[in-house]
Amino acid sequence: MRSVLRALYVAFVASLAAALVTGCASSTRKSIAPPEVGDDSAVVARIPLGGPPNEVAITPDGSRAYATATGKVFVIDTAGNSAVQSIPLPHNPAAIAISADGSHAYVADLFSEVFSVIDTAADRVATTVDLGPTKVQLPAMPAVAVSRDGSAAYITNPSDNTLTVVDTADSFVRTRIALHMRPSGAAVTPDGRVVYVSGCAGLCTSGMIAVVDTRTYVISDSVPTSRPLLHIAVNPNGKFAYAPSGAGLLVLDTHTNNVIAQIPGDLWSQVNTTADGARVYVHGSRLAVIDAASNTVAGTIPVPSGTTSFALRPDGAVGYFASPDGVYVIDTRLPDVGAR
């Protein structure tokens, strides 16, 4: 059954990616040229996990990565680029996020019904939270975002278009927010006051960013987009949010919630930033490196075919990419970036 669910999820991501890329609007700015897909030249190592991982997250000090897979979470030692432990979970772990202090990893299952908290010092499950049943039992990749102070976690549920808020101190569900869109990504501002949720609207022919006020749990604003969105990230300075679409990377001013720039290119999947916020990395047919100050493409890095999501070391020098073959470790430096 789990293999069938995984196949359905992969098929959904592939179809949505095709919808994002097909018919992208033209732009007067120079786009990233479509490269040959499946270039392994930047690969440093491949870490086999005995099955395809769903998602990868990395600790703030860059010493460990955590990869979700069927029935377990793998602990990866980044110094040796090897899986050193697996943590069994009774459900199918999918989305994962790590607290700002690195003390806990937070995992949501494929149906957004179970939320697990992993103590990263002992690498064991500290507690689980029942998120309640979903209205429609369809496998759909959730997203997990955690406030910087670690007090709250936010889990998207694409099956019933909601955002669940978990109190991480006392391990209970605070509330569930109706989003009126199919969510796929979530990110919290550094001050913890806003959660940005990305996804698609209607029949997933267009996109939406919901702006959720964490003090009232009300959607305070919404930003419609011409194309569906898979992921979203907030710059550590809190001033900008980034959402990839088939037409490029949207840059959102978090003060006004207006889109202030669109960086064209095949940038449809996941986005991460360096710890200092100076660079933004966007996954597509290649990994694009964006200069955050000018909102321009500084360069691109080849990635193997089949990679679906990635975690970035805080300094931006190394990325860990989930793929059907395990986790690829990729040198994500451009020629002008300092040594690893």
C-alpha cells in the first residue's frame, strides 16, 4: 500500500510540475536557458537509504541531515556523508523541519494526520501528536514550518485544504485553519507573527499565497498568482518571501505583501536561502543561485534527474537532494564562492 501511495504522490508532483512549466509567460528579462537534465557533475556523494526519501532537512550547524522515508527517518552524518541511524515511525513520514536551535526535528505523515517530534540529541521520538482525520484520504505531500522560538509548528494538509497549528511545548493542536486553497508550502517570518502558505487555487490552474496572522489565526491577506506554487521560503531578514512558479521565482515584499519582482526561468520546485539571507537557491531543471540584493541569477548548478526536494547547508556550500536513488550530496558553490 505504501509503495502505491508513494507512486501516486510522485505522479502528482510530476503532473503539477508539468503544469507549472508548460506555457510559461515570456519576459523581456533574460531567462535561464533550459539545460540538459540529469547532469551529475556537481555530485559529491550519493547516500543510499534502501528506498526513496520524501524530504530532507539539515540542522543549523550543518552537522546532521534528516531524511524522511517509508516508516522511518534517517540520520545522516554530513562529515562522512553516510546514514548513521534510522528512527522508526509508525506512519509514513513525509515533511520535516528542524527547530532554529537544532534541538528537535518535526515530522508530518503523508496524510497530515500524525505529527512526530524527534529529540535530535538522542535521535529518538520524544512525542507524537494526533492531528485528527482528514476528510479525504489521498496521499498529498504536506509541509511543516516551525516558528523561530520553537513554540509553534504549522502543518499544511492538501487533502482538506487546511493549516494545522500545533503547540510544541504542550503537544496539542491549537487550531485548524481553513485556507480555501490547496496548500503545498509554508514558511514563518522570523518574528513568528505571520505564516505564508503557498499552493494552488480552483482546479490548480492558478496559484495563491495565504497570509496567516498567528495571533488571531485569521487569513489577513492573500496574493493570487497566475500559476500554481509548490513551495515558499522567507528570507532570514524577514523582508522578503520567495515562491517558485513555472514562470519563475516570485519575490514578495512581506511589509506590503506585493510581488515586487519575478525572476524568469525553469524554477518550479523548492526554494531555500543561506543563513545570512544573501543568496536564494531555487530547484528546477537546474539549481539556480539568486543574488538576494539584486534579485538576479548569479549562476546555476547541475543536478541529477529525479531530484524532488533539497536542504541547504547554512553557508550555501552543500545541498542534500532527495531522489529515487537516495540522497545526493551536491557542491552548490559557484566559482566566486569561498571554499567549503
